[in-house]
Amino acid sequence: MKVTLEKEQNNVLKLNIEIPAKDAAGEYNKAAKKISEYVNIAGFRKGKAPRNLVEKHVGVERIKHEALEGLLPKAFQDVIIKNELDIISQPYVESYDFNLGEDLKVVAKVELRPEVTLGEYKNFKIEAEDYVIPEDALEKSLNGLLQQHSTSELVVDRPTKVSDVVLIDFDGSSNGEKIQGGAAEDYSLDLANSNFIPGFAEQLIGKKIGDEFEITVDFPKEYHEPKLAGQPAVFKIKIKEIKEKVLPELNDEFAQKTGPFKTVDDLKEDIQKYLEANREKENKKNASNAIFEKVLKDVKVDIQQSMIDRESVSLLEEYKQRLAAQGFEWEKVLESQGQDAILDSLKEEALVRIKNSLVIDKIAKEENLRVVPEDLDKKLQEVEASYHMSRADLLKQVQQNPEILNSLSQQALNEKVNQFLVDNNTVELKVKKEKAKSKK
């Protein structure tokens, strides 16, 4: 097999491949034989018809395509391995000249990984933010536990308070049009912990059972639905039920119900340990992020548009899944925003993702950092724990979608590179001035 390579713009490599006539003819005959086994040709059992009749029945081009599918994967693999090509896309055939008795000539193209030039990434000193545990963190954690174990009592003799849970009917409109998903009946709303539009829950305070009224709110300017972003909305409300939260008393008996604690002090000590562990986790993340940002500043890489476009499409799929999880219809979002506008908004994030990935892969190559079976097994264990899956069920998922394994492998490599950077650089943690002031 003869091969010549031509470098084109945007990291595209042109492959000119010549496969010997004998090999091409042999694969053509195999293809004709294979096709004859599942087509009906009068007078012949399947697989027994001569080649010339198969050609008349299905056409020569059909057989050539079948032959190419048998020839090209191995040919491409040989070219990639022998020339040590670092590719980021599968080769695609641009043209071919396939005449029996002659060498098969194929012109294909493939995208190469952009060349990454690293700057300084070891032995430097840098500052990162020192995470400060909020002064009221312990109090908020204890209150959260009390809220979890609270009970509710119906209220009939007073208006709503901020600490109440109300059962309501609501129906919203904006600029005279009904809001998609903006209506519900018998909806339970915790007034103190509402995730509704700012100002919605606040206007329900001071109302009585049976009250019917209207409230006006403004959608946030950064709202995900452009048609509603920054727009005023009117909601018709009916209060149907009021419940008052009754919190348990914070005492030793309560502490014993929440875990292996004997006293409230034991419970507080456990919460404080958690807060300290979380602080350590946040500081590790801050240090890692600061180092990586420093590394990125000195990186030089030209990323081709085709990579950004592909990553944008991938991000688009993730965006669609998030919207579906939130109960939004993709067709409605598409109608209001337009797919081109959505893709354009994702391109900056796509560029950042690609650059980060290229830099991580480059450092891994320079430092000979590799994912070993133990690393992958650890990631599989994490997935099992997160989704409460057995190893057998997880492996079934992997078989159906091999990309899961690729994603886990990349995550493991990312963690190895980040740990390498942390181990080979010095980070000084400093409290931000405004946080230092608030601590006094």
C-alpha cells in the first residue's frame, strides 16, 4: 500500500492511499459473495449465484461500497499507526477511483489534534483564595436539621407568615399571554424557601385562607427563556390552606434521633468536623483552579472551528437534557430562541472545554501520566455509589453506551493531571480582604 500525506489548513491532513489491485479485487469478490447470500436471484440458491449475475442484480457500485467498507478501516488504521498520527476525528473519504484490475486510489481527510505549546506549569508559586467557614454555618446547619424533622399544623385563625407552607392555585401571564408551565392547582409552597420568581412568595405573606388576589413580579433579566427575561408577569393566586411548621426542641433527645450522638454537643462537634472537611475540600478546589488558570495563561494553541462546532453540538444535547429535567419543552425553547442563537451562545463554553482538555492531555503526555485499571475501577465505584447501581447493571449500561467508559477515563486523567499540578507547585492560601473584615 502506498501512502502520501499532505498537510492542509486547520490541522486537516489529506491521505492519498493506493491499495494494490490484487487486494482490491479480492475484497470486491468477498463483497459480491456476501451480498449474494441475502439476495434472491432466480434459479440460484442464496450464496451460489455467479458474480456477474450479482452485479446485474444489485449493481457494481453497491458491491464496490461493500468492498470499501471491508478495505478502508484497516487501511486507515495502518496509516494512522505507521505515521503516528494524533487524530481527533475519524477519516472521511473525499473521493475514490475503483476500477477492477487497477490499484484502488482513495483520497481521504482526517483532523489532527492541534499542537499545544505549554508555558510554565511546574515549580511556580501562586496565591489562591482561602475558604472561610461562614460565622453562622453551624447555626444554619442545626436549623436545617430542625427543619427536616419539623411537623406541620393546619392554621385557620391567622394570615400567612414567612415561615408557613401554603397550598395555592396560581395562573400566570406575561404581556397578555399565558406563561408556559405558569399555572398549577393545589401547589404546596414553602414561603421561606421558595425557588419561584423573586418577589412571588413575599407577596403571599399576610393573606388568609380563601383570599383570591393578583400579584405582579418581574422575571430576572438572565432568565433562561428570552421571551420572558426581564418581562413583567401577573399571577392570579388563591390561598387554599395554611400550615405552620413546628420545629422540635434542640436537645439531647433530638440529637440522639439524628445519629449516633448522645448530646447536642456531640451533634455540634460532628457538624463542625463536616464544615472543616468541606473547607479543606474547597481549598483544594481553589488551589487546583488557581494553578490551572496560571497554566492556561501561557498556553499557545490554535483550535480549528470544526472542533468548536462539534463541542457546541455536544453542549446543546446537554442543554436539552437539562431543560427536559426542568420540565421545559425543547420545541418551545427552540421556537423562541432559535437553534443558531443557542449554538452561538454555547461556542465560548465549547472553546474553554476544548482548550482545557487539550492542555490536560498535553501535560499527561509530557509527564507520562496514564489511566491504569485501578483508576478506572475507582471511577466505576463512584458511579455505583452515586446512582445506587450494582457493577453488573453499570457494565450493562457501558455496553450499551461505550462513551460512558471514555468519559470516566477522561475524568480519571483530569484528576491525575490536576493532582500532579498541585504536587509540583506551591499555593499560598489567602483570605480575601472583604472576608477578613467580615470575620472581625
